[in-house]
Amino acid sequence: MELRSNFEPGTTRWAVRRTQWKSMGIADADMEKPKIAVINTSNKLSSCFIHVDKISQAVQNAIKAAGGVPFEVRTVASSDFVTSAGKKARYLMPTRDLIVNEVECMVEGAVLDGIVFLSSCDKTTPAHCMAAARLDVPSIVLTCGYQLGGQCMAGEFVDIDDVYEAIGAVACGSKTFEELVDMTNHAITTPGVCAGLGTANSMHIVAEALGMSLPGNAPILADSAKFYQYCQKVGERIVEMVEKGEKPRRVITKEAIENAVMVVLAIGGSVNTVRHLSAIATEAEIKMDVVKTYEKFADTIHLLTAVRPNGPFRTEDLEAAGGCRAVMKRLEGYLHLDAMTVSGKTVGENIKDAKVLRDEVIKPMEAPQSTRPGVGILRGNLCPNGAIVKLSAVPDGIPSFTGKAVIFDGEDEAIKVGLGQGKIKPGDVIVLRNMGPKGGPGTVFACSFVAALNGANLASQVAVVTDGELSGLNRGIIVGQVMPEAAMGGPLAVIKEGEIIKLDFVERTVNVDIPQEELDARLARWEPLKRELAPGYLAQYHELVQPIEQGAVLGYRSFRDR
């Protein structure tokens, strides 16, 4: 077998590497075998990653048994509920691209033959798909499962989403601090990513829909016996992929991304899938507009599931109903069935025998949960390049909303002044701006404020429009990822307090009610904020980040300029 990792005997590279590896106990016979990077995102900061060391060892054992040599490689990995504490969560989005670059440095620097990505929290799965697309080395993504909630002392079910929203309830006095403490004591009972169709579980499903993980991998209960069967399969399959030269760009194609978009629309997945799929397409050098792809299928693909925060079902219900495979089976007449996957089979072959095991959880296309798509793209004079709304999480199917703009430059001020001091009134449209990838720099959290609105029972009475970071767990009248962002001269930068903003979820528009000539004049006078950024990664990110409609990737890639 010809492997790129097998250097010519007697050369400097061969000699020094052999010396290193012999000292580590690697046998002569193993020097010629496929050398597989196991990208371990484990750290002890978060329950999302606490089990990944155990997974890594299981995958390494499987690779050895299949005739390969595993090399564990550790990278940075952020947790949206822990790493968000510093600098108003500005490190979260930049971490995604830092992972991509770390993987490139380690895998290309060592010239390894294949990669197994162990993906858990929000940013790791898209980063791993991006790295696979960039490097085009045989790769497979193993998504590491979801966590379970628990029961409060009062006997009520609670998970991390409930805790998140309870903060607003405490702020407005409808829940006590002691009740909040009790919720924090019981909301997480296993390792894994946050329950519900937040960004983590949504991206786990996207990885499978994209064809980059084995069929049946998502959603899956972390640390379950079923999960460790996948560890074995992944170890065996990656060695086979290296031997056959099966590379990611054979899998990550325009058709595969369209399949993933259709699945997101059907499940009501996270709004953040838009930016992540855009980034994956950019790294794979696929010339497509992912935002327009969501629009293309919006009226064709209906919402088939009602998993939290979209409805009453939980992630474990979606798994029991058949998971991603069952959703794709429902979409069989719409998908690109000849798209190749890391299983070595096509999408059509992967879902041929799939069954929907609970019809009430995954509805058929002819009798969906809703005829509105799970995720919608809005356009208008406030977002000429688009904005995103999770239509499946808009309360009671509200068709439109009109209100005066109440403007904040951060969620802390919005929570303290807007909620705490009563500045926000029913009927308002709260604008959170200068919080995008460039403006942060690093996308700033808006999702804690949105969760607080729910806790304060204001979610159906006010709207939020932002260029900041939302959570896939958020629900309410929320428009996010406004493009262009304010810091890049988008219209959000120049609107004024009290101006009327109109949201229409039927026509999918969002507009500020001022003449276009006035808006154009303001934009012509606009100048970027003068900022002195402290030296460090965020300052570098500010200089390198590309527009969010291209996925907010780092560097020079811009298909508009090619």
C-alpha cells in the first residue's frame, strides 16, 4: 500500500521520525501501516467533553485492531455554556476556526494518512467538517452524543435549556433563587451535549446528513452501549478509507450540502447551521450560496419534528423514532440519493431500510408538524444579504410583528436596563448590534438575553433583531445573523432608537420604516467604529474574518472576488 506517511528509508525525515516513534514503543511492523490522527477535543471544563478521553481510547483500539496506527491529537475545544464566560462569549466563534487551523498544522505537519474527528459541543462538529474539507485527507466524523436531563426536588423534569430560561424568571421575580439553584443541581445527569435541537445536536445531525458520519450516529445517547458500537465501526472504516483513498471532497459536494439543508429545515435545526454549512462549503471550495439554498427549499421541505425548543419532544424521543436516518427516509423523494457518504455507500443505500419508529415524533411530509420551514431566511432593507429566523420556535405561529426599535450594543445592558429597569415594553423590537464576527470581534452572545425574555414571559410580546450569536435552543420572535453585520456597514448600524421595524414571517421580510433614500444617505456617511483592540487572538480574528454570509471563515477566501 502506498501511503503518504511512508517516507523513503534513509532520509532525514524517515530517520528522525523513526527515532521518535521507536522511543514511544511503536514496532517496526507498525511503521508501514496507515497512520490515523484521532482528533480528541476532550477537556475537563465541560460535561460536553468529559467522556471524550474514553471515546478516544475506544477508537484507537479499534484502529489498531483494523491494522492502523492511531495517533491522538488534542486541540482547543470551546463549550458554549462555559467558554462563553470571558469577554462576552467573543472566543466562541473564533474557536471554530482555530480548531481548523490546529488540525491542519498537526495532520499536515506530521503527514498522516487519515483522520477520525471526535466531535461534541457546538463549534467542534462544524470545525471538523471544515478541516476535512480543507485538507481532503480520508476523514470520518464521530459525533459524541447528547446528555440527559433530570428531575428537580419538586419532581419536574429539568434540562440545561430550562436553567437558561429560568434566569429571566428570577430576574422578574416569578422564580426564586433557591429554585434556580435546585435546577442547576439536577439539569445534567450524563455526559454529552445539551439536550434539544440546539446547535450541537443540530450539527451532529448535519454531519450525518452531509455524509461525513456513519448512518445512525445522530442523535445518540452519549456513553451508551450503542454509541461504543460506533467507535468500533469508525475505527474499522477509517483504515479501509485510507486503503481505498476515499477522501472528503468526494462526500462534501453541492448535493450533500443541499441534503443537509433539507434535513435542517425538516427538523427545525439551529439557525447557526447556516453559517456553519456556509463555512464548510467555503473550505471545500464549492461555489454555492448556502443562504439562498435555505430559501430554495424553504417552501418545499416542511417541519416534520417538534423537538425542544420547537415542541414537546426531547432528543431521546428523536433517537427512539429513528434519528437522522428516519428523517432522511421521510425526505427520500427530495434528497440527492446518489450522494456518496463515508460509509462507502450512497445516501439512498444508507436509508433504504430505515424506518420511522414513532410517527408522532417524525411526521410524514403529507401531514407535517407545520407547513412552515423550521428555519427561514428573511430579506429586506434591514438585511439585504439575509437574516435568519427559527420559524419553528416562533410562538403560536405568529405571522408578523411590528414595533419601535429599542437599541442596545450588548446583552448585559439589555438584561440590566431593558429587563431589570423596565425599559423594554411589550410591542418593542429590541436591536442588539455590533455583535457579529467582525464587530465583536468574535460573535457576541445574544442568546442569554433571549433566554431571559422567555423566563420573563415576554417572548411572544417583543421581537429581537441582532447580528450577534444566538443559541439553537432559543425560542421566540428572534431574527439573527443579520447580514451584512453592523460592523461591516450593514443597515443595522445606522437605524435609530424609536424607528419602526416590521417583520413578516409569511413574506419573510424585515424592514425599517424609513425611505430608502434616507437609509442610503446614512449608509454613505457611515464610518467603522474606531477601536483599540488588545493584542491577542481576537485582534487577529478581527483582521482576518470574512463576511458571515461566506461562513465567517478566516483568511483570503472570498468567492465573490474570484
